[in-house]
Amino acid sequence: MIQHSTSRRGFLGTAALLPFAGVAEAAPGGNARAALAAAPYRVGQWLPSDQAFLNGWMRRYIRTVAATPAPLHPVILEFQELIEGDPEIFMLFSQMFDELPKRPTFNKTPTGEPQVKDYLHMLQLINAVMTTAPDYNTTGLVGFPINAILDWPMGTRSGFVAFLNDKVNAQLKKVLNEWAAFLRSPASCSVLGTDPHKGWFGSDARKAMPGFDREFICDPGKPAHGFTSWDDFFTREFRPGQRPIASPDDDAVIANACESAPYRVAHGLQRRERFWIKSQPYSLMHMLARDDLAERFVGGTLYQAFLSALSYHRWRSPVSGTIVKSYVIDGSYYSEASAMGYDPAGPNESQSYITDVATRAAIFIQADNPAIGLMCFLAVGMAEVSTCETTVRAGQHVKKGEQLGMFHFGGSTHCLIFGPQVKLEFDLHGQKPGLESQNINVGARIAQVGR
């Protein structure tokens, strides 16, 4: 059984999987940022800030589903039975739609009703997703529609509670596993064509990925460039020599573990924090699921960065060392920090929060360099069918730059966690960490360890 995880680039990445819209309307108290609302896309270009585009897409999607009704997939029927059979879950999934503000921003259908009217409508729309793969799109980036379906409801009080419910997340995992099976099938290659606007090898996508054939292992002479499925395309690998490892023989140089953009550097990590508040401090015991090794990082340093949808989704070891532990922690899929309210930038600004609640993979490495000692790589999947797969085992020695695992199907974020004894000088390539930063190549130097 594969392990999924939740979130978005900035939440996700730079190109085409999540169909959110960033608007300048927020819950009472105002959480939306003017800078983000003015931008043509939410951070990372996963989430379009043009609410009109999302409105139009949802209207078309709802009409298509209504015009071609299909029997509910067994896993969707099971979801319906869970909602209707559990009084607490039934209440939450009923109230999350009732709690949406009665304001134009939230009335997205021509009739003035919310785009998704109720949980039954939600299930019908998710049902239609089960046999679709993400199209490329230069504007709306609509490719992971479950996020669009749940956009506003998950920001309600009831939605916040519902999407932290263990039973709900267990069922969502089943739903996403079924979708993952389709995304691993040859049928999902339908989007890997040359349609100028929708195909991942069409003219629009080529402009966004001009060096694709040179950088990635593929066969341009074959259909779908030789990829066998959407997932095969998503987890593509670089051609040899494309991403050299920084100072491979110098254990004092830490390499970037993912093709990712710096989000945050935190010092003085605490054992436990109130991670759900707006400032979202890191809470080690929650992040690492109360692992005994979490105590080793109290007072230490954390580096977090987010990935791009258009680039590379495999993880590489930032140091040379021996794998101590490697495991996946089950968690939530559609939870964002409650302090974000209805702020459409909430998913982007929930990155620290989701390190504590989302499905994630923890890989502990005893570095060869004694000045580093034990460190932890934490991979946090960020939305839709975003799977954390580890490819290393305890006792295995890895060299800096060797593969640790990968994300599947969606975007993601990751953290490097160091103990309090480690003296680090970060090299973020002239950037300040934050939602507007740009990718640093995987394998590139991101820090130096004091001797």
C-alpha cells in the first residue's frame, strides 16, 4: 500500500497540478496578503490567483459531471457510507458547506450557490476525478481538482476539524490509492501528448520546460517521450551529469536534498510547540511522531524548502552517512493552519504547520562527519495523490547525492533537521527564505559545517 501525503508547492511547485485561486478576500480579521492577491498566480504557480479562472473551470467541470453522470466508484460509495454512518463526520461534512460566507467570492456558480453545494455533490465531483490525469495549463494550472472541490470548505471551522479526523483521512487514503493506480496506468499517458495547450509536450509546456529533452532521461521519438504513465513522467530522472554534487569528497559541505526553493530557516527548535497558531513554530515531537530520536534535535536547526512541479521529485542525501531509521508517518491530506481562515494563501502559508500533521517520511542519517552527527531528512507530501516513498533501509551507507526516495503524483516540501551542536553557515544562493524564492539545484551546496 502506498503512503500519501498532503499539501501544495509553496505548497507545491511551479506548474500544473493544483487548481486553487488566490483572491484578496479573507475571513474576518483579514489573512490575505495584498502582494499575493495582486500576483497572477499563488506562490509557486500551483495555485492561480485569478478567481475568475477557477470560477469558470469549476462551472465547466460541474456541467460536464452533471451531463455525464457515472455510478459512484466503490471507494467513493464507501466514503459516502462513512459520512452518513458516523454522526460526528456527518455533522462536520454537512456544516462545512453551510458555514461558507454568503459573499460573492464564495458563490461561484451562475445560480449564486457555492460551487460545491453539499457533501453529495462533493462526492460526485471527486468520483469523476478517479479516471483523469493532470493536463498542462499555462493559466489555471487545473490538474488536481480535488483541491479545487475542497478549496473553501476545508477553510471552515467544520472543515478544519473534519480533515484532521483519522477515519476521514483513512478513507481519503483509500480514495487516493485508487487514483494512484490510474496515474500509474498507461491510460494516464493521454495527457503526455503534443496538444499545444494541454499536452505536457505541447508548445506551451515546451516554453515552460525548454531544456526537458536535454535534462531528463526520455525518448522524444516515442509516444509520450517513452514514459509509460503519468507517474513515470512525474518521477523522471536527470540524465547523467545534469546535477553534479557539490564537493562530493568534502563532508563539511551539505548538498541540497531536493530541487527546491528555500522557505524557512529556524533555530532553537523546541520539543513541543503550538504549531497550529499563525506563526507556526516547529514542534519536534509532533513532526517526528514522538520518535525517541527527536530529543537529539531539541535546540537545533531546521531548514525547510518547497519543490517545483516542473522539475525533479526524487530526494538525494545531503550528507554521506549511515541510515539509522527510515519510515513513513501517516497523516492528513487536506488540512491547513486554522489561523489562515478563508485566506486563499493559507495552503502556501501552512507549510510549517503541515510538517506536524501531513503524511511524511522521516529518514535519520548518522553523518560520517562527526561535526554533524545525527541529522534527519523529513519529506512532507503536499496535496492530492502525493506519495512519500523511501528507497533506503536502516544500516545502509549512502554517499552524499545518492537517492533516499521520491514523491509521487504531487508537489511537496522537505526539511533538514540538525542537532544543537551543529554550526551551520547557509548558502541560499543570494536568496532570502520565503514564498517568493526560486529553486536551487538538487545537489548544489546549501550549507557549510563549522569544523
